[in-house]
Amino acid sequence: MTGVALVATIGITTQMATMAPSSAAETTACATAWSPTSVYTGTDVVSHGNENYAAKWWTMNNEPGADAWGPWTSQGPCGTGVPTPEPTDTPTDTPTDTPTDTPTDTPTDTPTDTPTDTPTDTPTDTPTDTPTDTPTAGTGTPWTSNPDEKCRPDGLYQTPGIDVPYCSVYDEAGREKLPNGLDQRVIGYFTSWRTGLDGTPRYLANDIPWNKLSHINYAFAHIDGNNKVSVGAENAGNAATDMTWPGVAGAEMDPALPFTGHLNQLEKFKKTNPGVKTLVSVGGWAETGGYFAADGSRVADGGFYTLTESQAKIDTFADSAVEFIRKYGFNGVDIDYEYATSNTKAGNPDDFQFSDKKRAVLFENYMHLMETLRTKLDKASAEDGKYYMLTVAAPASGWLLRGMEAHQVVKYLDYVNMMSYDLHGAWNNYVGGNAALFDDGKDPELAAGGVYNAYKGIGYLNSDWAYHYFRGALPAGRVNLGVPFYTRGWTGVQGGTNGMYGSSVLADQAKCAPGTGPSNGGNSKCGAGAVGIDNLWHDSDPTGTEVPSGVNPIWHVLNLQKGVVGDYTASYGTPAEQFTGSYSHNFDAVTKNEWWWNDTTKTLLTGDSDAAIQAKADYVADQGMGGIMIWELAGDYSYNSTKGQYEMGSTLVNKIHDTLSKSGPYGATKANVPMPTKAIDLDVQLKGFALGDNNYPINPELHFTNNTKTAIPAGATITFDSATSDTGEMKEQSGWSITKISSDHTGSNVGGLKGDFHTYSIKVPAGGIAPGATVNTKLAWTLPTSMISNFRVAIGSETYALLADYPRGVTVVEPSAGTGGGNGAGPSETCTGATAWDATGVYTAGALVTYNNATYKAKWWNQNDKPGSSATSAWGDAILCK
């Protein structure tokens, strides 16, 4: 999230502006292209998919890169591997606001030059098994006997063997039951540090507009030295559980509770607002890789980066999360991990020592964390008879998401809160909107990086693009749009329209904040961030020096617009005499960017006030999204007519509530077309993503595992959807004959993407997919998409859904034997003499082995070539035995 007295950046996204590698692919020429009909020996080098490979032994028709244990060794990228024209400049947009007295979530996800090293320190105790525990397939049976299955949201993971009480939170359409007349969520982050004890305006639980919200996220808890969830309750006087506000009306403690502080207040107000849910948010910008000790110093112990190294640590954390929400009355857990991405120098610069060297395993370990949390929360839900939620604050940056694979983690989540703000900031010199809703084809950071030319005119620094990214894997109603009740800003801006899309360069680049500008290894310069009266909620670095970032609550910016110096400025150390010039309000009709421009000081401040908030509330309603998430509630405003100034209030929340209480039910289904009511247990996983900036084009393996008792025949058609966040030019590289069926959007995304999905189909190749077997192909696309979904498998006259999509209301069946292309595994053969496959064994053509409950026949000499890993390997697909 965002954290700090100002930094508001819940998920901060810092945008890098190009997704294509900028240097690593420019040095090596590509060898002769690999041919499936040629024979190669241990002296041969070939190229395939803009990468050179060296043969380890004799091989034919074994695709380079298809199998990590196969006969090819990667020699690294070759050629350019990028579309024409290639982006030429990689901006290094990295926020670096570091808190000193309060947690400050500030973006630092800065794109850099293409990485040239691959981390080798993979933890030895890192969990390696990817969860595949889908419900067991039967014949014409319901997926589960859980009576609350009818209330489970579409696509939500179901912990096997647990009767989760979904109906305590969701209705029979799988939609969340919301309070206060809302059709869509209004989620507000309530921070721990605005206590008022330092003389600055306070924001307490009694200031929250409880009758307008659906959820309140308490920010932040952290991971303590024992790998447990903590709010520092052991420290005397801590704000969460050991603070009081004598004489403040409405802030009286509930004497029935054994703790005081913010958590006492939240529980007190929930009693009179029983429909409002509270979640504890763990992490944030400053506490993803460490935590704050009792004396205010930061303990840099690795936080999430080291917690997820082992299942034992993950179990300890998940157990403590359950204990914590039971003890303090929360309805769930919100994880704000910034960030589990394979990109280098992504996140808080203080955490690079942990994140960079572990980037090869961060997302896989994140998957284990979220599966474990989901499982333990489901078990606790069943025990307690009330459902506990699991949510995340997720980045909206295309660069960060490209390093987070296909975001397979979303199946474990009730919903995603997109951190769709901090899309621009003084971490670089490109002046743009804090939180654009739409692209207009003119974003200077994207233009400088060649993004528009490289990606068919699609720009990805906007909320609409990020929404469609997640929409590819989730129902619209499980995605919430994040909005900033704060600004970011620059000074000394040159050019642009009233500063917007201009440039602001810090004069002395040697003074750039850590993680920005030249210090981050990129090509961009750091910007001249606004300071003083234009940086009211200023962050400080570890030495107490102000970090220039232009972060202000909306109520302060409205006073600047009005020409008023608020009576609170002195308490923030901002002398009134700093006020110079006037601030004009601006709003762009295409992007919905809102900003304030001081032509005297050449200062631009950008954030969401009335115009942007109304546009976004309308957008959420129109798209059927889950709702709006707010960072943070203390930035909202009201007008004090007695003082003649704007102050903390709830005007913007009221505006959101007014719109989302009249919008109608949110979208509750993943697919936009009717899905089959019969489902088969064919598991789907995407694996083998390249790291960080090397993940271009995005080129993973698509694995299918047949958990049924019946072969999936050759020629069976598998249809699926992919998000329109990509350009719609997906390729398939192993002969499965991909066909694009339709696209809901083509062309640029100026003014917004027009639909949700590109729809493709592929054909199961010769040999089919035998029971228990895994086969795979490789796909390639350019811009990030979340997990491909809405699978439909056509066999003969029948079409089936897949349990891998976690659909609602399906009957689990065995697939029909079908004809379409054969019986699915070739002719039956006598399998006498088959032995268990041995990685050290040497096999020649015709040899029979068993592996993973299936039988395979060698096509040629091989060693250490895992059966079932690829249809083009030495073993091909499983065979049928007489």
C-alpha cells in the first residue's frame, strides 16, 4: 500500500516504460535456426525463439527450451528478440520516499537495463510443489458436497476436504453481501500513524465514514522477528493496542476489550456497523522487507523476501495470521507485498539486498504463501462458522506484472485491490498523471521508451489497462480499482499543457534519491520533486531529510487552489511564507488526469479530487467491477466554513457511495459466454517464465495434466480466453495449431480497451493426453496478461469446462472417448517389459518405461529426458497398453 505519512503508495507502481530488453539481446548473433527434421549431435549449436542452444547429445525433433532436462543447453539470447520498432529508452521511474517516523509506502519499481545475471541462490528449503489439489473427478457427480458451494465466488480456489462457510459472506450468485446499500465495494485504508500526538491533524476510527464504506483495511501490521504477524503490541504505547485519546469525543475505548488503541476503536464501531468488514493489511512499502522496532528504527531482516524461503516459516506466519484476526476481531487478511517480481531493483531500495538475489524464486514462493494462507483461513472459517477473507494490494504497473508471471496467485484471493496510482512521480523526469484512468497515446514516459510503436499503440500506465490485465483471470467483481486521495508532484516543470506531459529534471543528478535516476542503472534522469508547502505529507529519509515528492492530502491542495494557507501548515513544518503564486485546477477529458498548476513556481501536483473520482466511480459501475479501494481515508476533504478552509472529511467517499449504491450488481462470472455445465479434471499450469526484463516476448510453457481416467484424444479442441491487456497476437510454438477465434478489442487503447478477451483455440496433437500424463506446448505473447482462463474442451459432440478454472455449479464427469482425431493416445500396444524411468538410464528407440502412472515408448536414443515433459521429446506422449 502506501504508506506513509505520506507516501501513499499502496502498491506503488513505478512504471518503467518499456517491456523489451534494451541491451542483452544486442550482442550475440543467432545460429542456424533449429529444424524438427534435422539430426543434431553434441557439437551443434542452433537458434530457436531468439535464443541460442547447444546440443548435449544426439537429438532429433526435441524442441530447444521445451524441457529443462532435455538435450539442449541455453547459450543465452540472440538477435534482438523485440518487435519493430524496438523501444529505445528505458525510463527508470522509481520512487524513493523513505519514511522516518511512519511507514511510507512509496514506489520504487524501476525498470533498468536488461539483467545479465541470473540469481543462483535458490533457497534449498523453498517449497517446490505447485499446488494441484483440485477436487477428485467422478462420473456425473457434483464437484463437492459442501452445502455452501452454491455461494463460492466463480474461480475461487476451494480447499479440498473443507466445508467452507461461503454463505456467511457471499450470496447464492457468488457475490459478496455488502452493507450500507452498496452494490459494489468501497474499501478504505485506515493508517496507524495519524494519531495527532505530534501536533498534526489526527484521523481516528471515529473519523471514518462507517455508513458509506464496505471494508476498512488497517495499515499496517508487519512480520516480526519470529515470522509472525505483529502490530508491536508488546511495545508500550503502541498505536494499535496501547494508546488512548482522552477528551476526544467518539474516541472513548470499549472497556469490554482487553486492549486499547486503534484496534479497540475498530471493534467498537463494528458493533454498531455490523456489515462493515475489517481486514488487517500486512507489509506495505516500508515493511515488506523489514519492520519498525519500538525505538522507530527499521529492522531490515528481509520480511516477505525471507519469510517465503521455507514452508516452515510460511506455516508459522499463516498460523499467526489466523490467531491475530481471531484475537482482534478482523474479517480477514490483506497482503501488501511490494513486490514478488523477478525484475531487478523493484520495490524499496532498502530491500534490494534481499529481493534482487532471490528474484528467480520470489513469485513461486509467493504462490506457496498465498495457497497456505488460503488453506489455513478456510480451515479456521469452517471451525469458527464464519468466512475469513484473503486479499492483496497488487501492482498495476505493466513492468512489475511482467515479472510476476501470469499472476496464477489470484485463484486464492477473494479479490484484488489494484494499486492503480503512483503511475508517475519524481523518481524520473517525465511529468504525468498520478493515476490516469485511460491512455491517450501521448504519455511521455511510454513515448520515450518506444512503447506505443512496439505494442500496437497500447499504453499501460493507466487503470483501465491494469483492470483488463486482471480481468483475464478473474470475474470483474473480484477486481477493485485503487484511487489516490493524495497528490504527487514536480517543480521547475518545463513544457507540457499547464505542465502536464512536460519535463522536470533535478539539476544535480548526483543528489537523486536512492533507487532513482542514474543510481538505478537506467537511462532516465530523476525529477525535481515538489517540496515545502507543495509537499505537506512529506516523507523523510533515514537521516530525517525531506524527500521531495509533492505528496499532499486532497484537502491541502484544495486550499492551495483557493489561495488559503491552512492553519495546520506550521504543524507540518511548512511556513506560511512559502506560499507563492496561484494554483489552477485542470482535468483532462480523455485520461481523466486531474492536476493543479502553479505557473509562477512551475509546480505541478496531480491526484484524484471530485472530477477524477466521479469518472472512476462511473467507470467501475459501467464495467461491473468489484468496487473502489482508497489510499488513504485521511486524504478526503470537507469544508470548514468557520475557518474558511478545507480539512479532513468524507466528501469523496460520499461521492463514491452515491454512485456505487445505484450501480447494480457487480460482474460475478469469469467468462462472458455461457460455460459448459459438465467439467473434467484436466489441470492447466503456465511454467518456465524468463526472469524480469528477459521475459520478452513472454514465452511460457502451457502444461496440461490429465487427472481423469480417460484419454483426451488427439484432435480435441481446447478453447481459452486471454486478457485484452495484450495485443491479441498470441503464438504457439509446438505444433498445436493455434487459431484466434475473436478479439473484443483491436488497435490502440486511447480512451480505454473496448472489451475483455481475446479468444484462441488449439488442437491436442497426435498421441493425445493419456490418463495421468502431462503434455505441454509453448505460447508467446508480448504485453502482460494474467492467467489464461475460461477453458472449454471439445471432444466429439461434447464440450467440457475444466476444474482448473474452479467453476461454479458444474457436474464432474469423465470425458467421452470421442473420435475427433483418434482415441487420444494412438494405437494400443503390448507394454510387457516396461520398467520405471530412471534419469540416469540410457534408452534406445522402442524402449518402454513407466512414469507418473503412464507408459511411454522411446522414439530414439536418450538419457535424462523426462517422459511426458513435451510432445516433441524422445518419449512423446503416453501410449495405451493392451
